[in-house]
Amino acid sequence: PAPIVDPRSPDAPNVGLLGVGAEAAEHAATSAPITPAGARSAAEALVSVPAVRAGTADATRHDAGAPPRRARRTGALPASPSAKGSAQESAKAGAKRSGIKIYRRVRATGAFYYGDLRAYADVGGGLEALKAPGAKGATQDFAEASALYAAREAFYRAERAARAAGAASTGAAAPATEPVRLGPFLAEHLRWKAARPHVRRGTIARDEHCAKALIQRLGNPPITAVTPAVLEAYVERRAQEPGVRRGKTVAARSIRAELHTLSHAMRRAVMLGLIPSNPVRLMMSKPPIPTEEAVYLTDEEAARLLAAAAEEDAYTATFLETLAERRAARDAERADRDRRRAEQAALGRRIRGRPPRRTVTAAGAAHPPSGGSASACQAAASIDDRVPFAHALLATYLYTGGRSEEVRGLLVRDIDFVRERVHIRHNTWRKLKRDHHERSVQLWPALAEVLRAHVAVLGIAGDDLLFPSPATGRMLDRPGKVLARCLERARLSERHTSRRVTPHSLRHTFATALLQTLVPIAGGGWAVRSSFDVAKQLGHRSSKLVDDTYGHAVDAPV
């Protein structure tokens, strides 16, 4: 390689912009013949060249006899703000012409420079902070950032040349790289996302469902073949497919969720240098989500729903008792039949009738059969759908305004009966989507009475789930089934009212009721509760979403 020229020397080519000289770096990376050791030593020499800050007095020793204009440019005389600005602008313009990709990130402590070296991803390049040796963070000087960028680029070029020279010396052909395909990349991306903190299981389950829909319709092409035109054709076909609800096509919200899952994966592919840009962001149009007014229940409808939930609990208690009696009778009958068959088998008699449901060993021990009957599976599903605490569950939704997973993941210790607070926070059963979702809301007297009776009946305490599934003991999987039964009993279902009420609709009901509630003020009298206070109780950072979603409740009578 050619000898390294001191970047501070006036004879160094292009020293004003790059600090190390673009021509010297190019020559060091491409001059032949070259050996792997020589390339690495040249790269190390380039990287070890100290970067020069514009405006330091150290650069004046090369230009002691220079005219004042030259001295001001090199730092002997203080430069005026306009001169500094013009130098920075000329340096940035020169960097743009040279193809240097340097980005500026503004932080609270200042503006820092980063380099985009993903073109050298095969030798370890990526998005890198441009920091001098021994520095803790990226540099804030553009001239120094340019020098550091050129040094890193020269290092990667030399490393690439060294690898090519090593392959040529051994006579081995360059390994053919297999294209990264969509299916394996999405699977790996979801595993990476699941390992991140504060990512909920529900988010991963939704992304897995969306990824499955994408793979079924797009196939398993290379990720470089997933272009904006391909995605727009996918959206057009997907919008014509029949949806889950009878007589309707796939909702725009579902298609947007699939595109969001793909966009997050493609953003990571861009970060890894696998593709140049995110195709989802380059789409000309995406299916618009229709704006719909929030579905909520009135006070009278909420009271009817809670009354129906109490009736559902009474029916469920009877149902579970009857189911337990039937199971006990069936188990006793099976045990008696197995005992008689074992006695006849011991006597050597032929057993007539249906084959035994259990395998009897020589020692007379009975083993349960593999699998389960259809009636047993239906009974397990019925138990999970018919919980004995529908009234307490729906009352918690209505009186706390919590999201579905927030309510289902409540622990007994989250209910503070002394201070009359309900704490919504992270626990081992579920994670909150955002840190600011962690909050404390008021425990209303009506809800406190219901939850005291609920805790006493189930005999739970401490870190136990407040609403455990009767079938598994874990979090409830289908609270919508419980709500649907109560809505049907209260004649508030979609069949009766032409609107679809979900657990999230009970959150809307809570917010609407708060906005229509008067609160006492310090000077005496009453005032309507502010939307900011409602937003804090709902777990929002600002009141904008409350104002946009619940505009119907602002002008309603209190």
C-alpha cells in the first residue's frame, strides 16, 4: 500500500473534507498486489491517524507563513461565525458529492454525527456512531465526523480486499449466499421481538397470526422481491376475501395490522442491511380505517347488564354443580365396570360387550386411555366460557375502565380496599403495552362490595389472579364469550340493538360516564371533570385521544 499522508499537511489530497484523503484511502484499498496482512495493516494505519478538529491551533504549524486568510481557515486567527458557517456548508456539500452518508441526530445534550456504512455489511459495517478513539460518544464536529467516516470506510474496504485476496490465494470460490426469504425471516424476527422487554404475549400472538396470513398469500419469496407493487396487489386481493363476520369482507383494520407486522420486520431488515428501504413505507396508498363513533352503554343499559351477569352467575353455579355430579357418577360407573372386567379377566372368562376404556395390566392396575372424548372437550370449553364470577368481572370492566388484558391480569393485591384504589401495573401474568399505562384508579364503593364478596367466595389472596380461569387456573382467554352471554340475557346483543358490544366498549362506557360526572371545586360548587383527568385514569399521556374519541359525551347533559 501507498504510504499514509499526514491529513494535516497542505499537500494531502482532499484534506479539508475527509481528513485522511479520499484518494489515499482508495489507493490503500485497491492497490495491487496486496496480501491479507498488508491490507489489515493499512486499514489499521488509516484508522490510527488522529482526526483533526477544524479550528485548532495544532494545524497552524504547517502554515506559519500563510497569509491571514489561510491562517484563519486553519485556525491561527479566530474565525468569524459567517466564516465558520460557510466552512461547514462547503464541507457538507463536499461530503454529499463524495457519497459520504453522515447523519445528524439531535439529543438533549447536543447534535451528534452517525455514519451509514451498511454498504459494507458483509465485513461488519452498519449504522455506527462516529466517535474518536477513547471518546464516550459520537462527535459533534462535522469535520471530525468526516475524517472518522473516511477512516472506517477505508478499514472496511481493506477488510473486503483482504478477504478477497485470501480467497484468491487458496483458490476457493466465493461462497454463494442464499437469499433471505420472507418466511424464515418473519419467524426469526418474531423470536427476536418476543425476547424484548415489555412486549406482551398478546402482541406476539397477533403478529404470528398476521405473519401466517402474509405467508399464505405471498408465499415464501426473497425479501428483496417484496416490493410496494406486490404489497398493493396483496391489499387489493385481501380486501375482497370474505371476513370472519358473515356477509362481510376482511376489515381494513385487519389488513393494516398485517402491513404493520410486515413493516416492523422490514425496518429491521433495513437496519441489518438486507434491503435498501422499507417497501411498506413506499406504498402509495393503504386501506383507510373508517372512523366510527365509540360504542358505549347508557347508565340504564349498564345496570341491565350487571343484573343479567348476576343471573348468569346463579345459572353457572347450578350448571357447574350439575356437571360435577355427572362427572362423579360417570367416573364411578367406569370404575365399577373396570373392576368387574378385571375380575372376569382374572378368572379367564371372555369379556363381552364394548372394549374396556382402560388398559388393565397383569398386576390389575388400570391406566387411563389416551386422548379424551368429544364430550370432555366440550365440557372443558363450557367451563372456560361459563365462569362463576361474570358479575364481578363485568363490574370491574365498567368501574375501572381497564383494557381487556389489564383487567384479566389483575391480582388480589392490586385491589387496595383500605385506600380504595385499584393498581394497574406489570406482573408475572401479563405486561402492559406502555410504561405510562401503569396507573392507579379509584375503587368505587359499589365495586368494592362486589370484589369483597368475590374474593371471599373463591378464597384467593395475595399474588393469586383475581379472575382465574376455572379450567386452567391461568388468565381468562375468552372474556368476550362471558360478555356475549350476559348481553344476550339482558337483550343488549347485536341481534337486539344492531351494535357490537365488546369488552373495550365497557371501557368507553367508563370514560363517557366520567366525562358526564360533576366534581367539587375548591371555591365551592361543582364542575365537569376535565378530559385530562379522564385521560390519566384511562392510561393516556394526553387528552387528545379522549377529545377525539368521546366528543359525544362533552356536550351531553351531566
